[in-house]
Amino acid sequence: MITFIIGLFILFLGYIFYSRYTERQFSPDDRNTPAIDNKDGVDYLPMTKNRNCLVQLLNIAGMGPILGAIQGILFGPIAFILIPLGCVLMGGVHDYFAGMISVRNKGMQITELIKIYLGKYSYKIFIIVVAIMLLILSSVFVYTSGDVIADRFFNETNFSITNPLMMWIYGLIALYFILATMFPIDKIIGRFYPYMCGLLIFGTALILIGFFTKGVQLTELDLYNISQHPDNLPLIPMFFMTVSCGLLSGFHATQSTIVSRTLKSEHDGRRVFYEMMCFESLIAMVWAAGAMHVYSNHLTPDNLIGTAAVINDIADVFVPTFLTFVVTLAVVVLPITSGDTALRGLRMIIADAIKLPQAKLKNRMVIIIPIAILMLGVLAWSKIKADSFGLIWRYFTFFNQLIAIPTFLYATVYLYRNKKNYFMTLLPALFFVFITMSFIFNAKIGFNLPFRLSELIACGLVLLTILWIIILCNKKEND
């Protein structure tokens, strides 16, 4: 377990030191936050630091840190190093600046911040990308949480939409998403998330304790297994497209801007945004270790390796039988508590775009009803059409990592204008321009070009991004 423990030290020490450095670059002060100045009783309202931490963690921790981890560990023990390094140097920085720059801009959502710092043309592109991603995510998370509930608690294997049981399960989850989107944030999300978060922490702790009480077999990192994916997938870019949540996720920018409207003090930001990203990374590492043990001991059929079925195998190995339901509930909590805030974030983005205040229920309903219909339509399509879920998930993965780029870039402009270290956001932005572009130009869901050609195109786009950011940084703020 030496490599795994080294990874934990990287994560812990990185949070202790680099999060403080990140905070100093932003320089929080005692000015009023949007929760105080713009309080509307719905989206803008102050909540305690601890409650904001719990809400933020459940907002960002969907199925990604679990599914991504059990797929990413196929690359080998290098995952135990890259996940915490990526979290400390990129993921935590991304989430912190996404939330705190929003705080400094009246709680604006990611799309409005893109308009301010990157221009109207970037805004027109990314408002479409972000809206599609959030709609897909909310639909997928109705699907995944519903299937886990049916499988684990009802022993149901028929997940067809024609199955009355599945219709009830999907319907109830979708109804919860709609209600959580519609009601003030402190009525459902703020009230129930602390209990759900406790369940998540307890479930993760049970697996981690199982490593030491039952023994876990983990391969150590050496020069011969730096990348050992069974399908020979290249570490770059595929690892960084596979392990998103837990390392870096563009989706988090849409969630940090929700919490930016409930922050009481700017000084709470490091704990709420950076620390919760580190906690999600810890969840990913625990599940990655569990998956490595299961794979090494052939406890999962070869055809199910890397799928959600591995979740149950890990729980069965490391958790006492009478407590496995706790882990299942913790897993179910993740997509539910990210799906509801994905829909909420979409409502807020649309409201900002059309300048429609959300204090009145009827104004919220004007936006909620159409997006709820679209969400259910995507869900129905994904259940009826074969292999649609896999296709939707692959496109979500691409969009998810893609929207991390403008967040890093507008943070770069912000830091440059405030004479701070803008390289800490510019370098991750350029890295993910290369990662996402080399992926989409090579992937079958993209342009299906040869891998080397895709890398060359990605390098060209990196150079263009550098030129573009130089122009943006030297442009007058009020131009």
C-alpha cells in the first residue's frame, strides 16, 4: 500500500500548503458577500460554513469519483499519484476560483463570468455547451441512481422503461430533482444534505477500514507499470478524460457558483471549495484501491470490469454483510445530490441569461417546466435506444472536461488584472486544451483522426489559446 499511502500524503500536504497559497492569490477580505447583499430567500441566502461544505461536497460528488476511479485504476498504480496531484494543482484551484470569482461578481454563474472575462463570443458557445451538459447530467443521474436502487433493494434486473417498478423509481427521483430545483436552497438541499453527507462519509470510511481489517492487495508503482491499461489506451489524454471527478471536473464550476450565493464570508471559501474537492479526491482514491484489489483477485467477471457492477463487488469484499446497504445508500446519494443541483444550476444559468429574477415561484416555474420536460425526454430516449446511455456518458465526459478550460482562463484574466500568479490557472488551462482536443479529434465520437495527427492539432490549439489569452489579459477591463 506504499503508493496508495504516498498518494494520501500528497493530498493531505497539498491541501495544507497549496490551498493556502491559492487563497493568498485571491486575497479574501471582510466585504459583504452576495448572500448578504442580494438576499432573496431562494438562491441568495447565508448558510453556515459547515453546511456550505456539506452542500458543496454533495453537489460536486456525483458518480464520477466512483465510476471514474474504477475505470481509471485500469491504468495501474500511477492513478494513486495522478489523482491527488491533479486535485491539488488543478481540481482544488479550479473549484476555489470558480466559487470565489463568482462571490466577487454578485454570485454570477459560470456563463456570465465567461461573458465578463472572455467575451460575448465565448459566452454564446459555452452557454449552449454548459446547458447541454447539465441537462444530460440530470437525466443520466435519474437513470443511474434508479438502477442502483432497483438492483440492490428490489433485486430487479429488468431496467426497461416498460417495467412499472422502474417507472415509479425514475418518476420519484425526477420529482425530487424538480422540487429541489424549485424550492429555496435551505428548504430541501440545505436541510437534508447534512444527513446525506454523513451517510456518504460513513460508507467511504467503512471501505477504508476494510482495507486494514481484511487486507487489500495493491500493486506498487515502478518503472515497468507506469501505464498498463489492458486495452493499451494512452495515459495522455485518456486517463485525464476517464478520471474527471476526484481530479478535475468542469461540472464543479456550475456547482461552486451555486454555493457562492450562500457563502457568509469570503474567508470560508478555502474550506468550502478547495477542501471539499480534496475530500472528493479521497473518495476517488478509496474506490480506486478497492477496484484494484477486486481486479487483482479476479472477483469481478472480465466483461464487467470498469462498470458500475464493480461497486457491489467492492462493498461485498470490504464491508460486513449487514452494513453493505449503507454503502449502497451512499452510492445512491451521489448521483441524486448532484443531479438535483445540476438542474438547479441550469435554472439559475437560464434565469441569468434572460434576466428573470427568481424570488417569485411563478418565475422559477417558467424555467423549470420546460427543462423538466427535456430531462424526461432525454431519460426516455436513453432507456429506449440501445447503447444510448454509453453514448450520452461519453459526450458528457468530453463536455465536462471541456468547460474546465474557460473557468481556468477567466481565472487567469482575473489574476493577471489583480497582479497575482496567473500561471497557476493558465498552465492547467493549456494542459486541458491539449487533453480535450487530442481526445475529441481522435475519438470515434469525435473526428476519428489518427492519434498523432490529433496531438499535432491539439498542440496548435494550445498555441492559439496562448495568443488569445495574451490579447485578453492586455485588453482594457471596460472594453
